[in-house]
Amino acid sequence: MNDLSGFQRDLLYVIAGFDQPSGQDVKDELEQYVDGEINHGQLYPNLDTLVNKAYVEKGPIDRRTNYYAITEKGREALRERRGWEDHYTAIEA
């Protein structure tokens, strides 16, 4: 996952939290977290990058809308990232 930008990692986390969200669903959810609006020119190329790197799969919902779903490679990348973060953020009692 070290080949992804922070924004792409955020997209991956959001997609992992839903069952086949549309791009608009991902955008709406992430906008609740980030400060500001996410435009289509930022969102869809980054979603395509996740698809091209096999972290996410894309499929049709209807003629105009696609869904996004995390792949096993994506889930594994999130697990590895969590382990890496925990290593540096563990708080000793």
C-alpha cells in the first residue's frame, strides 16, 4: 500500500466499509471526513488507480453508475497498514 497516496488510502478504507458503494457514495462518505468538497476530477482517476492496482474491483450498477468493491489484495494491504500503524502508535500502560 506504500504505492498509494493518502487520498487513495482513504478511498480504500471507505470502500472497505461498504458493500459495493457507488463512486458517489464513496465521495459523500469521504466528504464527511475531509475538509472541503471532492470533485469528480479528483475522485474517479484515483478510483481507477485503485482498480488498476487490483486493490478494488469495479462493476456496473446501471448504465451510468459503477460500484466499487475491495479485493482480497486490498484487504491484505489494509491489514498490513494497520499493523504498521500499530507498531508506531502503540501506547504502553
